[in-house]
Amino acid sequence: MYTAPEGHEPSHRGSTIGDDPNCGGSGSSLIRGRASAPDGAARAIDLPASGFLIADSTRCADCRVCEMVCSLVHEGRVIPSLARLTVERDAFIDDHANVRVCRQCLGPECLLACPRGAISAHAATGARVVDADLCDGCGACVKACHFGMIHVAPHPRLAFKCDLCDGEPHCVAHCPQQVLSYRRRRPR
Amino acid sequence: MSGGWAGRLLRVDLTTRRIVTEPTDRYLAYVGGTGIAARIYLDEVDPGTGPFDPANLLILMTGPLAGTPSPTSGRATFYGKSPVGHPDPVCRPSSIGGSLGAELKYAGFDGVIIGGASLTPVYLWVQDGAAELRDAADLWGLDTFETQRTLLRRHDRRAAVASIGPSGENLGRLAAIVHGTGFASGLSGFGAVMGSKKLKALGVRGTGAVDVADPARLLAAVRRGTEQVYRADDPPRMTGSRGSGRAYGGAEEFVARYSVGVLACHACPVACQGVFRVPGSPLGADSCAWPHALGVAEFPRGVEGWKAVWDVNTLVNRLGLSSYEVTEGYAFVVRLRDAGLIDEQSSGLPLRGDPRELVKALAHQIAHRRGLGDCLAEGLPRAAEQIGGAARHLVSSRGWPILLPSDDARTNGTMALLPTVGAFVPYNDGWSLWGYYGGSIHLPLSDRRETLAAAEIARVTERVLGDARALDASTLGGKAEAVRRAQSYRMLADSIGFCTWVLPLDCGYYAGDLAGDEEVLAELYSAVTGVETDQGGLLRLGERIATLQRLQGIRQGYHSREKDLSALDAKVFGEPHSESPFPGGVVDLAGLGAELERYYELCGWDARTGVPLASTLHRLGMDDVADRLPA
């Protein structure tokens, strides 16, 4: 079982990533062998998110409630362009909308790419979260993410991404079509 | 902090190509949607203005809740002088779903006021606080799907585009404005108004915000509202046209074979549209309107029939027609054919061939105004006049479609007053009031009718509609208060931007009490806007807007006591119906007149003329329009 390390501020000083054999799943192979990844990465891998979102797009009715609720919770107003998940549908091509959510990767490229160590694993949920005090909006994380699930907001320039709402995602609670679910990882 | 409204309106003059913005604040007493649009129209447009005059305004207006997750708040309203009304065109609202309204709010506008007329085809593009008119020469003649796809590719794939098809370009009086594959403003002929202004399309993309006064309270209210219409263990009965299939029968196999998903308007938990991929037809989605084509009795039954219906539906949407226009038009053509009034040569239609081909040929004819379609594009009452002779007796007097046999006023006391009242407050027809009046408790009640005690039905009816006899088809009594209340609700829904089909479900389908959670709407409204109100307060707003609409109709010569009564087809007073519960099988004109007077009194209108009283305007906080009362 994982025990939380003392202090959660990621540092830039590299140490070798532990290639924990228990740490399977997406991304782990990307990490292994990278010589100078920051501590934060080690911690993120050590601290897999306790859960992650799953979207069954085939059920999606394109109502956008998830985007609206997400932005309302995180921004205090309804602004879907700053939602932490995205819903896209071309009415003339797509059978159903495509719902994209952050996977809370075991080897989070966003976290690894951040030159300021502003992305870390949340102490309670392990969600990969952005520290607004450290982020300078450089966008390295946006380039690094394979899934397009981290973005930089214009005013103020800050990266934003899904933080799993402290383990009780509002998008899941409000989705009327049961597209979204919050899957808990089995404890190791 | 307050929220909801964007605070700005976009004003576009197509003649001068000038685009300006102006504040929304001074109209807020009329909420949004129909209310604000009607207020602007009353202020600015001469009542005698024709629907195709450049001076006619076409107003697209959202409500304060549009763009928020409030359940069913995704509807916006088009408003202006509609070419459909007969003999006198009148101002009407016609709402549209999809994401058009929400996207407009995110772009920073509560509404768009479109006046004037362009000499050459143009389209309006609105994006994040800016707007421009662009040349649409290359789009003119395209169908609504092609137009939208072109603009989405050209500008932004995430935009919302609404467009007219050939029918609107050719000023078909029932032409629709189509958004997506199946969202439409379909019953007021605003596609033709756009066509008269040479406005081919309008597209909107916004990445901005809608402010919310109390986010936590809104989230709680959204949950509370959604729970009325949705339950995890019982997927909503209307989702994905399943309700339609159930209502019309025989659709199960079609749905099982061709359904690929469901589709909702912005913020709607019900998702009434089904997405179908049928070989030979383009991908499409549509809600309960499309199976009405099953009214085409000659279509084959079973899956083949449904495929034909779907095919017609997609064609209707692409051509920018109204589906009722085509199915009613088909019935009319068959009556003309059987009466020997038309033949294949004079009509240019395959009258004796496969009915599926006839319906499609008719749709093309109407959209392009060829052959018989040229006069049918004027709407049935005008077409009947043009054809003359016996054709006049084959349509109802004001030309609103008569939908189902059960809606015949002679067999149904509710429907006796509704079409009349539907015309009082100029709406599409009695049917649209039914959306609240009947739909509100019709759905929750009809599904459980067999297990409910009569006393429970009466209690629910009385609480929602104010009179226990409101749904009793065997009497004209007890309808006035119900109609007055339904009309306030309807106006309110169209002004806030709620769906008039689902809104009533907000107060009831899955609620513990079938009469529903009547405070949930006020809770949503207060949480978003910061304006504290309750259900009574909201209904007073609805009453204010209904009175404004009444005043507008009177100024435009559409309403008077006599005209209200004439909205019913003359035959319901003369020709007996064998299944009628009324003495003699006809509607009792004196009894209807008495109920009408009672309704006027309840509304605070002059019982003899139906004109709102000055004291009523004062009571409703409408002194600002008192100078518009007829002398």
C-alpha cells in the first residue's frame, strides 16, 4: 500500500523513477528509463489517482450539462470553454457525441513536462492537479498531453485540467444519460 | 451578484448592413424570449406591417436561463410578423432547440434583432462579441444540411448554425428555420421571413460565460429539476423518440434496426430526439414531430412504412419545410384528387402512383413552388381560396392543422376552447397550449390513469390547472381558469427559454406528488438571476407577457371577440359528430361564448371586446404600454 510522502511540493531536482512492478497500466513504460524526471513524477506514479473518469460516449445525448456543471464548479460561472472535459458532435457525421475526459495517467506526461513542477498528485485523491501559484501558463503540459485534456486559460494564463472534484466528480453526478462514471482503482 | 442575462442585444439592419449593440436592461420586466421580443416589436413596428415588408423585424431572443444547466433551458425563440396567419398575419413566437440560444449567450448576446432586407443573399456570423454580414451567393439554393455543413467547415465546427432551405428562399409561408438535422423553428413560417430578407443563415459561436448569482444553489436546483424528469432505474420514457414509437405503434423494429443514439437540446435531460442511420437517407435526428407523417394512411405499415416516414422527414428538414405542411398538404391533395378537382397533368404530381413518391414529389413542389406546389406554398387556407369552389370546404377556416381526430372540438370539450384560446394569444394553434395544458398532466396522468382514483386525478388537475374539470372532455365548463393558467405558463416558458413540452414534466413525472414540485422553476430562476421569486411571481410575469401578446394581436387586427370565436372551424357548430358527448353532436356556441367571457374576465380583459383593461395593465406593472391600447 502507498503511504503519502511528507510534503507535496514537487521539486525539479531529479531522481531516478522507481520502476515499481506493481505500477502497471497506461504510461508506466513511458516513464521507465527516463533518467532525470522530477520527484513529482515519482510521487504521481507512487500515488496513482484513487479513481478516474470513464465516458461511454455511445450514451451521450450532447446536452452539455457536464461541461456546464464542471465550469460552474471550477470557475463559478457557466463557461464551457473552460470545462475540464469536452463534448463534441458533428450533427451531420457523428452518431453520438465524443466525450473526452482526463485519464489521470499513471505516468502523467503533463506533470513530467511542467518546468515549474506545478502539477502534482492531489494528496487525497491522487488526481493530477495544477498548482495555480506555481503555474505560469507556459503551455508545456498542453503540448505534452497525448489526449488533449489539459489547456491554458487566457485570463489569467493558467493551465487547467480535471481534478476529480475531490473524489466526487460533479459531472458524473449531473449527467442525465449515465455517460460518465467514476471508477475507483483497486488499492494496491 | 446577479446573473443570467448577457446584458447586450445585437441589432442588424440588412438594408444598410449596419450592426450595433444595445443594452438589454430596459426590457427586463418582460424576462426574455417571447416577452422581450414582443415588447421590442410593440415599440418599433407599425401594426400594419406585412410579414415580407423589410420593416418587419425577425427577433431571435434567449431567456435568462439559456446557457445554464437548468433542465430544458436550451430553447430560444424567434418572433416577428408571421406569414402563416389567415386572413390576417400576426406576430407569433416560434421556438427552436439545439444549442443556438446557449451559443448566443456564450457569444455575449441575449438576442438578435434583424430588420431591413438585403438585395443580395447574405448570412450573419456572430462570434464572441462580434458580428458580421457575409455574402451568401454561393449558399443560395443549397438545402439546410449543405448550408450548415459549409458554414461549419468555413468558420468553426463547434458553432451553431440555423439556415433556411429552398422553401424559405421561395417564400413558402410555412417555411422553417432548421438547425442541426432536426431542430427547427417550424410553425410560424419564419424561414420565409428570412427568405424575404435574403438572409440565408445565421451562425453563432461563443466561448464566453453566463454568470450565475448563486452557483451552489443552482446545482442543487438542477438536481431537483432533473429528478422530476429522469430516474436512473427508469430511463426517461421520451428519450430518443421512444415515446413517439410507443404513441404511434409499430416502431420498435425500426428503432431497434436503425437507431444509433439519442440527442438532446442544450441542457435537457430528456433527450427526446432519436438519431437514426437509415440506408438511403442522410444521418438525422428528430423528435416526436416526425412520426406525424404516419398520418399518411396509404404508407405501408411496419418497418417499410417507418423508413418511408423517416425519408420524408429528412427531406422536409433539408428543404426547410414544416412537416405538418407536407402531411396536411398531402391529405388536402388526396381530397382534391378524390373530389376530381385536380388531375396529374394540371397538378404535375404522380397522384395515382406510390404514395411515398407522391409525398416526396409534393415536398419538392412546395419548396420550389412548381405546379400545384406554387399555391400550396401559400398555406392551405390561401391555396383553397386560389383553387376555389369545393376546395374551400376541405380546410379549416384559419388553416391551422387539425392534428388528430381526438382533437375535434365536437368530441372533446377541452379542445373546444383551446383552439379558440390558442388564437387569442396568437400561438400556433390550440395544440401548442396543449403542450402545457394537456401535456403537463396528460403524460404523468395518462401513464397511470388506470391505477389512479378519479379523486386523485381531480386533485392533481385542480392543483396544476386550477379547476378539477379542466380535463373533462364532456363539458365546456371549468376551462377558462385552466386556459388562463396554461397560457401564463406557456408565455413564461417561452420567455425563460424552457421547453413547453418538458417544462410541465418538471412539475411532475417522477415527483412523489404527481402535481409536481411547483417551486423548482422559481428556484432555478432565483439561483441564476439573483432575483428572488416564487411560482406565483413567475406566473405573474407570464400573465404580463400574455397580456402584452394579446395587446399586440388586437393592435394588429387579429383579435376581437368575434375573431376569437371564428377560430373554430364552422363545421363544429353545424355538422353533428357521432361520438360527441354534447347534445346534438355539435359544439354549443352559446356555451362557448359564455366560457369565453368568463376567461376574458379572469384575464382582466373587457368581457365584450376582449381588449385588456387599463386597470389590468396597471395591476400587472405594464403602464409603459398603456398608450398602446386602442382608443
